[in-house]
Amino acid sequence: QVQLVESGGGLVQAGGSLRLSCAASGSIFSINSMGWYRQAPGKQRELVATITSGGMTNYADSVKGRFTISRDNAKNTAYLQMNSLKPEDTAVYYCTAAIATRGTYWGQGTQVTVSS
């Protein structure tokens, strides 16, 4: 079994910052890519950012320059540093990880609310 546990969500004012964490545990040999997606009420889940095991990153245009994804391979943990938050960033944020030989797993989600 593999589990992904997100933390760090909460309520913040526009212009503020939050840091999300995603810790993977269980039967893990290695993790290929990790990423963050988000889903706002009434909208489809969308990609926020991804990072490969080698550190290559990819961002949605809407968060470029404001969000930074990183990971600690020794801890099987990914992070999402979110700066200059906007009300439109309000959503449930989900962590995902592609586990070698096991498939793709998702976390339970963490709520991020940005007030104007």
C-alpha cells in the first residue's frame, strides 16, 4: 500500500503565502514524477505543477512566477510554495505521485482558501 498525505492548506489573505507538503509512505521503491493538481468548486481538476525525480519542473501558466514545486527524494516528499496568492487560487489541492512499478497515487486533498 502507498499513501500520500498532504498538509499545509488553510485560509490566507490575497497576497499571502502558503506551503503545501505531500509525504508518500508505504511500499515504495522509487518515485518518478510528483505533482500538484487543484479543483475549484464547479470546475474540473487542473494541473498546477509537476516535478520529475531529476528535478525538472512544469507549471500551469496561471501560477508561473508565483508557485514553486520542489521535492526531497530522501523523504519521498514534495512541496508547493505558493506566493502572491489570489482569490482565484482557492481550491482543493491534490498531490499525486507516480510510483515505480506501482502506478499513480493521489492524496486526499487539502483546502486552500484565499480571501480578497
